[in-house]
Amino acid sequence: MSQTSFFYRHRFSVTGTGLFLLAIGLLIIFWSWDWFVPFVNRKATTALGRTTSISHLHVHPGFVTRITVDDLKSEQPEEFKSEREPFFTATHATVLFDIWNYIWHRSISLPLIALDTPHADIRRKKNGQNNYTFGSSSGKSSDSGFSLSSIKELQINDGHVQFRDDKLQADMAMTLHTTPPTGPADRGTIVADASGRYAGQPVTGHFVGGALLALTEAKTPYPIDLSVKNGPTHASLKGTVDDPLAFKGTKLRLHFSGPDMSLLYPLTAIPVPQTPAYEITGNLDYNQKLIRFDDFTGKMGSSDIEGTITVDPYQHVPFIETVLHSHRVDIEDLSGFIGGKPGANTAAQKQAEAKDPDILPDTPINVPKLQSVNAHVTYKGDHIQNKRLPLDNIDAEFTIQDGAIDLKKLNFAVGKGTLASSATLTPAKQGFATKAKFDFRQIDLAHIMTTTTGAAAQGGIIGGNLTLNSTGNSIASLVANGDGGLTLVLVQGGDISALLPEILGLQFGNAVLSALGLPGHTRLDCFIADMPLRNGIVNTKTLLLETKETRTLGRGTVNFKSNTIDYSLTTRAINPTIFSLPGAFNITGQLKSPTVLPGAEIIGRAAASVGLGFVFPPLALLPMIQIGVGKGSLCEKAVHAVNDNPAAGIAPGGMTQARAADARVTGRHQATSGAHSGKNAFSPAEVRAAWKKKHKSGQ
């Protein structure tokens, strides 16, 4: 068979093969992967639920195929169309795809993802809407088999992120880049820097972490080095995590410091009252159920503090278990927990406090913050160091549940005695519905005087209780709206001339002593106060102050609504002695600066005209006296004495002598009062006119 006849017979096959090879050649010469760009754009838009596009597509086939896109852009979702910047852009994005692994094992493996100058604009509104939640416009989803472990290396060159969150009051700009691996054991790092505002405060941060692929390798600890400055608050976190995705093997050291722990709320979502400056360091551990800040130690003001905080963030309302302990504590460092302001006041604060009529803390309790967590807190302070307070240690426990506070105990040791308190605060329309009780048991007055004045003092035992039922949003409003009362007993109280100036203040205490007409270094045998509180006004059932020679009786009111006092004290000899009847005086005005008004002559006459009756149900106080200060005390005897003979006063025929005695006492008081106040003393005629005017006004 001839060669010509062979080609002739197969001419169509040869021609077809030639045309096919020519077509392949032409396809190779003129092929452009950009023909698939519209297809890629449609698929990406559908998958992400927002308009996504590329300008060019480059593919380098092989067992590991390299795919590069140019000018990647993903627009904002429909709800964020008003934003000026796209959600994400990148000049180039390269992905290496292991086709061989996919063919044989049906799993996705991406040896490399590289992003050149990526820029992301992340936003969350106050209503919770965000632009970083992706979804398909068709509502369908599929399991692609992709996970973080599919990525072997992530490269970011000159990355930028703009983060805005209206709920967190955050607006931050971040730059980030990666460093390449330096060896088989090193997978590189990711470095990020941030600046802007967070929680309305200026914030800066610096983060160095392991490569993204190290997150999925449990055998390789993932390194973390983070430092944050949010306003005046500083925090740093350093260490490693063995398996970050499984929450295992945490070895992190957390350090934070600042002028006030309440400023930590935006960073931690844990409400803390105002505190003085602090610095605390401890171990941070977490697992799939709990976050634990363990074995931390530090300083808060002049107090040391240590303990453990455990947070369960996965409950509907996060639960916090806190165990705190101090070896030495300044009680003023804890004043923020009762509505006060810890630390020394500035000149402006002192000026504002002087103008504030409230003598009790009026800082509102923040209800929304309390409702953001549930908590159980215990705190023990071994030794209280504060020269102005006679407290020795503190033992506290309270819970917060759905915004309600259950103060199970707040106990202080005072010498050999105890000041114990408990309370419940339930959220109400006007703040908190509150029930509180304070018990004074066997408190040694000598210990109080020695602690506060530094001077040696003799005995004296205090016992009693204080109750309060009220609704309000601060200590001041709770008392101003409250019902309850104070019952207090003091026996063998030592030198009253040292006691009153210390309790009432030097100037005011000396004025009261002068008005009482008591000689210096008078020993106090008994003091009884039984004073009910009704709608913010303290009245007087019983007020008795007894020495060996005299008995002082009190009556009047203290108004915490207006922060005023209208009170009178009358001193009489226990055994009627005509020449030792100093009479009565009044304490009136604002609680912060009351006025001692001498009125001995007038009140003495009024008292004489009614026999100075002093009647109250004293026997009802005996159980409290016996529990508070012990049986057989001088106060118990005084109660029996007053019960048997409740009337004491001026002898019927002794009016002239009493008038002379009253005038002498009035003169002594006016001299003392004038010396302290710098004002002219009242004359007897001025006092008489003031008293008549007082009675005519119906007061």
C-alpha cells in the first residue's frame, strides 16, 4: 500500500487532529483567565450576601495551584450602604490550593493565603446590627470542609482595619502585618497596633501573637504579648496557650493598673464601685466553661489585696465568684462600696462637699450595671489600719442576683466586741427597697478612744441595734425616706469631757459640755438612746445621760430630709439640789453646722412649771441592755431608778435660787460659745425673745 493512499484514506483524521492541535495552540496563546471574572464575581456575591468583585484572575495550574486576584473588593451590606468605605479591599490576594490533596483525600488544604494592603471597615450599630455577619442571599448554606486548620500560612502585608462599635463607644484604627517563619519550629508572628477611642476614652494597644496556623496546633504553645492603655487604665497580658481553640493549657500573666477600678467596666463588663489607685497582677486561666483570674496580688490605695475571681460568661447573665483577702486594709479605700468617694478630696471637691447639705453619701447605686452580672463575693481584712476609725478587722459576704443585693454579713471587730450588719436591697421604681440591721455587741469604748485619739482611756461598753426599712438609690436617700430606729446603751463611759468633743467635734463638743454645765473630767456612768426613725425624721423616745451627780434628758428631732436638727437637752441633779440646776439648751440648724442656743433660764422655768416629767417605758429596754452590755450594769440600775421615780426637777420654793443658777450657767456657756464661734454671745433678754418667737411660730 502506497504512502499516498494511506494519507488519502486517513485525510479526515489527520486534518481533524491538526485542527485540534492548532486550536490548543491558539487557546494557549490567546487564553485569558479573566474570561472567568464575571463567573467568580457572581459566585462570590451570592456566597457573601453582598456585592463582591475582582478585576483580574491569575491561575498557575499544578498539583498545588496558585490563584491570584487583583483589586478584590467586597461592598458594605444593604444596611450599611451609607458608609463611605467598602467593607473589604485588597490590592492582591493569593491562595495556594492543594489539588492533589483534594482529589485523593477530599479535604481542603491551603498552604498559603497572602493579602497585599488589605483594608477592612468593621462596624456595629447601637441596635446590634453589624456588617461582618455573612450570609447567602439565597439563604442556602453548604459544608465546604474548610476550617482554620486548612490554612498553613497567612501573610499580611501593610494591613489596615477601621473598627467602630457604637455600643462600646469605640472608634479605632489598626495596622497589622505578619513576620515570616525563621525556621522549622517557628511559624512566624502577627503584629497589630491600635489607636483611637474605646468606651469614650483614648485607647492604644500593641499585640504580638503567634502565626494563625499555630492556633490549631495543640503541641505548639501559642505565644501572646498584649499591652493596652485605655484612658488612665493600663493592662498587659503575656504568656502562652497550649491549645487556644480547645481552651487548654493557659499560662498567662495579667497585670493591670489605674486610678479607679470602676473604669475597668468597659474592658471587663464587671461593675466595680469607685476605688483608689490600684495595681494588681495574677494568673489568667480559662477553659470551655470558666474564666479564672487566680492568685492575684496587689495594692488598692494603701491596702493590700489578693484573691481569685472566677467568671462564667456562658450563662444568660454572667456569674462571678469572687474571694478577696487583705492583710492590712484602710477602710477608706472601701468607701466607694457604700456610695462614698475614696481618697483625699481635692480643693474643688472639698468646696462642693461643704455646699452639699447631705452628711451621708449621696452617690447613686448604678442599677443597670448591677443587672449586667450575678455575683457572690466574700472579703476578709485581717487588720484595719485607720487612725480615725476604731475598727479592727472586716468580714463581708454578699450576693447580686438579677440586680438585687443580699448583704449576708458586714461584720467588724471592735476590740472584744462586734459591729455586725446585714441588708437586702431589691430593685424598685425609686431605686432599691431596702431592709437593713446593725447590731452593736460588747463594744469597748476605751478601745475606741485609744484608737481614735491615741490617748489612754478608761472602760465603757456599748450595745444596741439600728434598723432601717426604706426605698432610695443612695445612702442619703435611703435614710431620708426610711423607717426604723436606733437603740443604744453605753455604760461606764469614762471621761465625758474627752468623749463628747471626740464624737461631736472639738468646737461643737466643747459647746455642748459647757451648756450641760458639767465640770471637767466628769465620769459617764450610763447613756441610753431609744430613737425611732419615721419617714426620714428621728424622734426621741428616750435619751438619758447619767453621771454620779446629774441626769441629762433629751428630746427633739433630727430631720434627714432637710438635714436639720431641733433638739433640747436638760440637765438636773439626781438628788434635787436647788443650787445645781443648769437647766436646758437647744441644738438647732443644719446637721453639718448646728447652733448651740443657751436657753437655761427659760426652759428651766417651763420645766419647773410642769415638774420636768421624764416618763418612758424603760423596762422594755432591759433585754437589750442585758444582751448588749451585760446584766447588772449601771444602765440597768439607771433604768430601774428612772422607772421608779421618773420625775426630777426644781423644788417648788426654789425659783429664785434656780434662776440665779441658770443665769450663771448661761453666762458660762455664752463665754465658751463666743470663744469658739467668734460671734457675740446671746444676752438673757435675747434668749427670752428667741424662745417666745419660737413658741409663737408653733415650733
